[in-house]
Amino acid sequence: MTTFKDVINLAIKREEESIQGYGSMIDLAKTPGIKNLLQELQEEERNHKKLLQDLTEGKIEFYEPNKAIDLKISDYLEEESLDADMDFQGLLIFAAKKEQKAVELYSDLAKKSKAEKPRKLFEFLVEQEKYHKLKLETEYEKHVLEED
């Protein structure tokens, strides 16, 4: 994976997989709250795909990453298996862990990238996924941790 286009295509493919994955989970979800969260997550992935489709080498050349805060809430929680009976808390954990895996993948690819533009693109993707994780962990903090 050495070209900018290869990186974009990989990232778009991963977004499409997430869109489909969240879509299949929407069909399985039994409660309106979980369906709504899944629809929001699916829409975020659609927006991310559109962002990637519109990204050019010229735009990434001037990219300076804004570092997302990592609350690390989900880092210490056990991931449940995904199923139709998953509750809101489990879904938030599952989705945050999924975003963390994407962060790790893109971070690893950025470190291995010798060419500047693909490396900058991977760094961009890392921060996008970190923002998704932050949003999920913020929701977890608001709806799960503050309920106690």
C-alpha cells in the first residue's frame, strides 16, 4: 500500500464495511434507543466515507492533525459479543473498541509508510477514528457512568 489512492481506497472500503455492519445491527436491534444510536453511527461512517471521497493529495499536503482527547474509558472495559440482545452500554463499548482497532491499524500503517502523503493520510485517519471513539466514550460517560 504505497500510493495515496491505495490508502483512500482501503479507508473507503473500511467505512463501507462499517456502514453495512451498523445497518445489519439496526435490523437486529430491539429497542428504539439502540436503533437510534446505530443509525447515528452509520451516518457518521457515511460522512466519513464522503470526507474520504472528497480528500485529495493537495488537501492532505497541508493537513496538520488536531489531536483528539482519549478518555480511555473503553480501554478498560470488556468487549461483549455483538448480538440482538445487546444493551446500550454493550453497544457503546463494542463500537468504541471497533474505533480503537481502526486507530491501531492506521497508526501502524502510518509508522510503516515511507512516503509523506500516504503517511499524512494515515495520520488524518487516526485522528478521525479517535474523534469517533471520543464521541462514543463521551456518550458512555453521560449515559452509563453518570447513572450510578
